Amino acid sequence: MVRKAHVDDAAAIARVHTETWRVAYRGIVDEDVLDGLEVSRGRIEAWRKILASESARVFVAEADGTVGGFASAGPSRDRDMRARARSTRSTSARSCRAAHSDAR
């Protein structure tokens, strides 16, 4: 089931985010760095802050009560992209999709 994420999902999203980094960047980023990644309080708090925002557009994929993936979209963090979007009256968005490899 896909649903809008809420603040209580922050730890689960942080877990999926971290685990997918380990898989997606294996062979690209040094393995010691990837193996050292943790679901830190800082990452959980960052997701809580995002999810508490009125402008948050974050959704989770959930099966049997467990979050296995997420998607988020919002304004670009790239200043040039934001400026171009304003000048052309188009939207500028970023998205991040992640699904844990155990999610089915």
C-alpha cells in the first residue's frame, strides 16, 4: 500500500534511505564508508523536520505494517534550477525514490 508519510515514519524512512545507499552505491563509494553508514539520530530528525513541514510531499510504500520504500518531491535545492523555474513559470522538483531490497 502506498500512503502519505507522517512524522511517525521518520525512523523507517531513515532506515530505508540508509540501507538503499548501501546497495545503490556499492562498487562506487568505498565499501568502508558504506559499511559504516548508520541510521543516525540526525538523519531521523532531518526526516521528522521534512515530514512536519506543510509543504512535505513524501509517500511511503508499506506492506504488513513495514515501510519498505519511499518517494519524495519538492522544490529543487539547486539555485540555478529554481531561478530557471521562476523565469519560465514552470515547476522545479527533485525526487528521491528508494526501496529496500527486502521489500516485495
